Amino acid sequence: MAVVRKTKNLQLVLDAFSKSNHALTAKAVMTMLPLTVNKTTVYRLLDRLQDGGELHSFVGEQGVMHYAKCHACTTEAHTHSHPHFQCLSCREVSCLGEEFTFPELAGVQISEAQIFLKGHCQGCLPT
């Protein structure tokens, strides 16, 4: 973990992710923090947490960056290979627990991929 100094603002950002079971945008994180924490600080802390292997990011709908907690990542590498899902009804975005394996393709070595799925979550499925 590269995050050496845990400042008050850093702890507030970590708490925001602890309180949520979903991926969060920077804007969503900011709504969970006191107004005294400015936008630049939030983006800097999200980058720091990602570099430290505590968060990973992915691009969602309309190019919006989302952040989610890592489970086995380090400062050297993000080791997850799972798809992300957005519910079309409630709009929540989450990491799916299923890992996938990269295909072996001639002449290339895949080290990272992003899969973004859309549909309806269990709570929003039509009955």
C-alpha cells in the first residue's frame, strides 16, 4: 500500500467507499463528504488510492470514470479481471464477482481489459 500518511480527508474518502457496496464516481464521493473538502483534493486522493492498490477505476456510461475497492491489488499491479455492471433502472454501478480469463491471441499479450455490462439488477427486475 503506497498510501503512507492517512490524512483526515483521505480517511473520509475511504469511509465513503466503506459505506457503499457500489462503484462511485468522483462526483458521488464528493456528495458524501463535507463541503470543506474541495474537488481537486478528491481527485488527487482517488488517484493516490488507485496508485496504492486500494481502488481501481473503469470507464462507465458516457465516459464517466468510476472507482471501486480493490481486493487483491498492490502498488505494482491491479490484479482484477472482472466485469462491471450498471442497472438501467436504479443506475447503480457495481463490480461483478465473476473473474474472466483473457483469450490467447497470436502476436499479442493482453494484460488488462474492461467489460461494462448493462441490464437490470435483482432489486429492479420486473416481476
